[in-house]
Amino acid sequence: MAAQDGYLVRLAQDEADHAAALRLRYQVFVQELGANGPLVDHAAQIERDEFDPHFDHMVLIDRARDPKALDHVVGVYRLLPCDRMHQAGRFYSETEFDLSVLKASGRRLLELGRSCVHRDHRGGTGMFLLWNALAAYVLEREIEVLFGAASLHGTDVGALKVPLSYLYHHHLAPEALRVRAIGAGAVGMDLLPDGQVDRRTAAAQIPALIKAYLRLGGFVGDGAFLDRAFNTTDVCLVMDTARMSAKHRDFYTKRRG
């Protein structure tokens, strides 16, 4: 648990926390980004799926808000440690990516997903607190590899050819960590030669969360997945925590300074 500047970060601990997290996800993924799904409840304004009961939900709480109104959660991360994967039957992202190379590694894995922050709380202390809480969670559970689907808005591959090509040429995971997109929604990322990729255009189109992982030493898998239900093009981010630790300290020291 961490608290600072009117925020509190903790694992969701009661029904109010969980309900508020699902409502925040509805606001971001459904209302802002146009997502939908079989278990989305438009009447109650909650975004959920069958995996939610098996995940930990790390929530960023605005302590000025009333939990009874179910709007106190302003940020969320959904976390599934590998020792709990069998309860869920599989990792969530296995419908989009072949995770065999990670599952066969024998290393302790953590799947991240459904991360979002309320639009009024982006870019400030709240995200810093969430990331620090995630780092503490990883250390406490001796996690060795973090991974999960991260999204670029839209499913028009032509419109996303610059950022996808940039990610492929400059941040492709090494073979030992290289998951691959699978299924009917899988598309290649090597859409332009590196020499034709404009870095400024790529930087403008890559979401801030993906850029943050890359700054900390993260990689992307080979291929993207068109998630039409969520209106996103997903890449699989992979991070080796041994590589992350030093970069994490440097990154946040600079941000706080």
C-alpha cells in the first residue's frame, strides 16, 4: 500500500473497489475507445470478462472521492501471477499470442492487462504511484518476466504502419522472449523498411504506456493482433525484470527530480 498527494494505491480489497475498477474500465475502454465484449454491461456501465475473478486488481484511489459512489478508483492494473494461471485455465493474452517461449522458460511470469487511468488523472503522480506499487508487487513475488497485450487505437493497419514498423525494427524481443501473434487477427509489423520509418511520427502514435515500458527496457513480440471487439491493434510487451531494475530507478529518479 502506498499513499501520496491525495492518492492511495492498494490491491482491490472489497466489492466497492472491484466495482469501481470495472466502472473505470468501462469509461476508458468502452466510452472513450469504443470497445465492446460479451460480458460488458452497458446498463451498469461496467467492463468485465471471465478472467476478472482470477486476477489481482491494483487500484489507484482518489481519497477525496466517496467509495459509495463507486468513482473512487481512478487507475487500475490487472495482474495474474503464473502460479494462479491454472485457475483461469490460461493466460488472457493466449488468444492473441503464442506464449510458448515464456511458459517453457521455467521463469516466474506475471501477466499485466486492462491498465487504464481516468482522463483527469493522467500524466501525474497517480501513474508514478501505480508503477512503484507494481514494482513492489513484482519484487515481493520474485517475478522474473512481465508481459501482456498493449494497444494502439484502431484496427487500420495501414494507418499504424509507421509505429508498428518502428517497434519491429527497434524493440523486437530477443528469441528467448519473442512471443508471436497468432490466429485470424495476426498481422505482421515489418510493414516498412527501417529507412522509411519517420521516428517523430512513430513517437506521436505510440501510446505513452508502451513508450514507458520501452524506456524501462521492454520489448515487443513478433506480430500484432487486430482486436476488433476492442477496436485496437495489440502488441505483446515483454520485460525481463533483471533488466528492468536499474532502468526503473533511473527513470523515476529523473521524473521526480
